[in-house]
Amino acid sequence: MFAVVRTGGKQYRVAAGDKIAVEKLAGEAGDTVTLGDVLLAGEGDSIADASKVSVSAEIIAQARSEKVVVFKKRRRHNYRRKAGHRQSMTLLRITDVGEGKKAPAKKAAPKKEASEEKKAPAKKPAAKKAAPKKEAAEKKAPAKKPAAKKAPAKKKAD
């Protein structure tokens, strides 16, 4: 049986046993993932209902693809920029393409924090005092004095 799945913005035609390189997926080598976005499924010439088909895969490795060189140049302007980029990718081995079969879920680590909280009674945080209001801040600030009026200048008699 084959299926067309979409992951990382690209579409792949896969069958059981295929190895593909896709955009980076969360997980480590040996983990099992389910590719949920199945667009088309079938066997031979017949096409099956894609909504009922699930594709499970095993992560082989987390790797990086080949380097892509980005080179920019503007003639007669002494402008040259060279940069490189390596895209992260995940190597997958398709383990199963089938109807109604669910991939085994990843083993979840036991939550120690949750079990400790159940055993120990929860303490309520102490109530905090309210922040001082603006009125108190205004009282502390010195009041501005009104500007003194200047006396008019006297004319000198010659």
C-alpha cells in the first residue's frame, strides 16, 4: 500500500520500508512518529479513503542537508557578499502504511513533580500589602512654590 503525505510544506509518496528525508521533526533517533496529513492512499490501481489511513515512521537520524552557497554581487560597485546555509532535516524510515492502525505512542517520562504535589499539602502564598496610593506619593513630594512677582523696573533720572 502507498500513501501521499504532506509534511514540512512538501508532499512525499511513501510505502512501507521507504526512507525519506523531510524537514526537521521533533524527536530523537529511534522515536516513532505518525505522519497525520495523508492526502491520498491506495494499493495498485485502486484508491482508498485517505482519512482512514495512517502512516507511521521511525526516526533514523537528525541531520543537516548539503550546504547552499548564497552569493550576491553588484557589478562595478565593489559589492560582494557570500553566505552559506545548511537546512536541518530528519531521516525517516516508513514502518507502516495502513488503515486504522495507530502508531505506538512515545513513552512519556514519569512526572515526579505532580506526584510530589499530591503528597505535600499546598501552601498558600502570604497576602501582599497593597501598593501605596498616588495620594501618599503626592504628600511626600515637596509642593512647588509659586513664582515671586518682580517689581517693575524704575526709570533713572538723568
